[in-house]
Amino acid sequence: MSFLFEEVIKKPLSLSLGFIKGKRATKLPVVLTQQEIIFLKCALRSIIYPLDYFMAVVCD
């Protein structure tokens, strides 16, 4: 609601609701190694056969 008034309507919010801004997350994105991606593709190959065209990985 605060964003709506301040950024869209361009008027000050008449109520002082005492909004507190949220903290940004400090989590890093998960990145898989090439070996983990190959393992994942091989595991999915048996489940998702129609997408086999996109999984050009030789599985043992």
C-alpha cells in the first residue's frame, strides 16, 4: 500500500502506519557441477522420455 501511494499515485500516505522495510536475502544461488547435471539428466531420462531429444548425454 505504501508503494502504491508513493510510486504510483505520487501522493503521501495520509496514515502513518510505521512500515518497516524487509531485509534482503543473503542466500547464494545453488550451482550444480557438470557431473551433477549429467547425473540429474540420466536420472530424469527414465522418467521423462518425451524430452529425451534435449538430453544428449550418454548414460551408463
